[in-house]
Amino acid sequence: MVTAYRMKVILTLFSSLALLPHARAADYTGKTINLIVGSAPGGGYDTYSRVFARSYGNHLPGKPQVTVQNMPTAGGLNAANTIYNLSPKDGTTIAMFASSNALEPLLGNTLAKFELSKFTWLGNINKDAASCGAWKNSGITSISDAKNREIKFGASGFGATTAQHALFVKNTLGSKIKVITGYGGTNDVKLAMQRGEVDASCGLFVSSVLGPFGPDVKSGDLKIIIQFGRKNDPAFDNAPNLYDLLESEDDKLAADFVFLAAEITRPITAPPGISADVAASLRKAFDETMIDPSFLADARMANILISPMNAEEVSKAFESLAATPNRVLERAKMAVTTN
């Protein structure tokens, strides 16, 4: 997969030069790039952002330092609002937040102060699949347990995958689920599970289950209880698939909107309205970082998976989601907003 992406990057770079013969590369000499991350330290988004930050600046003119700023408030939605409305439009601030945050305007969230189509997408570091898991001391071994007892899921905020995925299960399967928000990210939810404050967490991607949460899964402390995707992923063992449990075709289409969007797992964007030359420099550096041997070695050391999408692919994926029929959007909205 990396080899194919490498060839695609090379072709993309040559095409960009042909289409923009007079574009002037942005110069970052003496500057620092701020990477805003919509989660707390210690979780998957934080890990990806810090591994990315170590290599990204090396591919920009002037080799700027890249620093990471965690902004977990509102489940990551504030990170999206900040990069869109408040950050300078000179290429010195970029952001990583969940695709669930990006789709909030389509679900009618008036707190989402941005238009999805206007972000300057740079790419997506990993295309992933998601699941939910329960801690051993909760006594939960399957999502079917929620038919008979309430399962408490921890989440950062209602705009985060940790909340939306749990609510989707609740509202489409009729499960007894309660979402408790206010945690910084999946790492904070893990600590809450260990303390017995909550029973379970969603937002557990393949990269998380094979990476930071791998020891917990192997030891049996964390049990994957449901997975989301049109096909099963072996990383989630034999956990039931939501698509096999849904009876309505409309619910399956709504699931596509929620869970296929989640596969755009680690997207990175710059603010809207930046100049073409700055956008080209940022995107070129992203593509080069994805095939940088040092970056890939750091990713292996951090036990994170790299399956990237370039800027055009991310933009088209979000455009496709934005074209979802209204009846499906309304069903998805009800499913992820009713606690």
C-alpha cells in the first residue's frame, strides 16, 4: 500500500508542477507551525499528531519546527471551529480532528461554526475502521448485554466518535446505553473504565486496538464488543458487526454516513482562504511525509498504522458525504444526537 501511495505522490507532484508553473513555494524559515489536535494527550489522535509533527516540517521550505497544541474541548469541535475561524491564514496553523467533528453542520449542530466544503484539506494519515470495547471489571462481554442492563460509555463530547458511535447503537438497536461526556479522549476514558466510572468506550480504531490498546486487548482487560464496517476486520476478533444487526436499509445507509466517514480517521486541514502557493506547499509536504522513511519508522515504533489519503481524496470523500440524501441525514442525526 505504501509503495502504491509513493507512486501516486510522485505523479501528483509532477501534475501540480504542470498545473501551477508560476506558483511560488511558501517560505517557513524561522517560523513555527502550530498543529491543533482535537483530543487530549495520550490518545490515538495525540499519538498520530506527534509522530507526524516530528517529520512534517522537514518537507516544508525553511524546515520549520512543528508544535502540537491539544484542544479536546467539546469533543474536538472547538479545534475545528478554531482552525476555521480564528487561526491565521498564512500556513502557520494546521489541525487534526475527527471526521465526526467535520460533519457536525450536516447534522444540524449550530455550535459547528464552519462550512465543510471550505476547509483546506491536506490529507488523511490513516484510513481505519472503528469499534467499541468494554473493560473486564464491567462484566460486559457482548453488545447484547445492553438488552438487559445499562452500559455506560465514556466520551469526550457529543460531537466525538466516542459519543456518536455509542448513541448510534443505542438508537438503532434499542440498546440500554448511557453516554457520559467530559473526558479528554480515549486514554482518559480508559482510566475511567479502570476506575469503574464507565463500562465501555467507542472510538476504538484498528490502529488503536493494534497499537496503544493492544496490550489491554491481549490481556483480556479490554473486550471488543461491537465493530462497524461493511466487512469484518480481524483486529476486532469475533465481535458482532453492527451491519449484521441492523434490520432497516435506511439504518444501514445512515450507518454508512456515520461509520464510513469515520474511516477518514486522522484528517489534517489548514484554514479556509489560504493562498494557492501556501496550500500547495502544505499538501506537497504532507504527501512527502507519508513516504518519508523516518516518519514510517517512527510510526512503527509508536505502533500506529499508516494508510494515507491525499488532499483530493479527502475532499472528494467529504463531498460524497455532504451529498447524502436528506432522509438518510435525518435518520443519522436522530441516531447520533439522542442520548
